[in-house]
Amino acid sequence: MYEHLTRYRQAKTARCSSWDVTGRNRDAWILKPGETRVLADLRGPGCITHIWMTQPHHYRSVLIRMTWDNAKHPSVLVPLGDFFGLGHTIVNSYQSALFSASTHHNNKMEQGCALNCYARMPFCERALIELVNESGEDHGQYFYIDYETYESRQPGDDLYFHAEFRRQNPFGGWAHEILVNTPEADAVNKERVAWNNNYVILETKGRGHYIGCNLSVTNFQGTWWGEGDDMIWVDGYK
């Protein structure tokens, strides 16, 4: 993961950020309701290496949008909180290989939280990162976007970064009327492993790597929701 740290590379490193260009200490950008703001518009070839953000709220109603190489459609269009692993606008501290969050307000809704993404995001010609405020209030956003640019395309077969947001409310599943921890919940039932009776996290085509997901669940029964088994079908196998 860190083998490149000891290798000399021909690259320029830089950062886009929300710093106050007047020299004062008001480093947050304010987005009005309905406003879309460009956070970074980069020329390639290059690679985004790190994104840091912090904000007090609007984790579901502010979207982050990323478009690579002038594509017609963005590769990322996801609520800000869900992109960084905070579902249902609930903040918590956590650490993973590619994402992290840090807050003093664990397991609370709409509180301040510092967010990091270390997933590499290569691009050939252009990288466009935008923030979309779909809330009805002003939104304050601090951010860093660290990146590298190169004289020419790097050797290898780099893949584009994609992220997708899915939500279904309510979702019944194969037996939503059964309570957890009851004999009925332990019954033999082939529907549990059927493609069309479970929640689909991702369905996509083409070459690539699946690197993970963040799954957030609220159980309307008010108890433990009962873990489901993760199932992956590859190349048409069901």
C-alpha cells in the first residue's frame, strides 16, 4: 500500500482548499440553498490522493459530485455523509484503510465531524469535483483536495473511481413480517439466497474492482434487525 513512498516519481503535488484568500480566518465556503460550487477543476494527467472535509450538518442533503475526463455523467453523485461512511446523518468516529471519520459527538445526528478519503482517483484530462447544496439552508464547508499531476500518463492500466448511493424505504426483504429471534426466523427458506428477494447493493458491468460499501439499516421493529448474508454474483452467475 505504501511501497511508492520509497520510489522517486516525476510528479507535482498540489492542493485545492477552502482557505480564506483575504488572509482572515474564515476558511469555510458558504453555499446557498440550491447552489452548486466547484471545489476542484484539475487538468491531467493526474490523480487525486486525499480528500478532507468537515462541516456541522447536512450529511444527506448536500451531495458530492465527481466527473472524470469530461464524461457525460458523473462517476460519483452521493450524499456527503454517505460517501464518507456516515449513514442516516448519524456521525461516529471510525478508521478504515480508505476512509475515516473523527468526532466528539458519537452516535448523534447532524453534528460536526472531520472526514477523510484516501482512495486514489486517477484521471487523464480533467477532474471536476463539485458540491451541491440541496438543503433549504446555507451550508458551510471546509475542505482539502490533495492531488498529483504528471508530465505524461503513468504506466499501467488505471481504473476510474466510482461511488453510487442507493436507498429503499421501506424494504421488506423476503420475510419482513417475521420478528427477529423467533423460531420462524430460523426456518429453512431458499428465498433467502435468491437474487430477487434481497437488497441489491451494486449491479454493474465492465472491468474493475469492487472495493467495498457502507450499509446503514434502520429496523422498524425497534429491535436488532438481524444480519443478512452478503452475496456476490460475478459474470452472470446467479
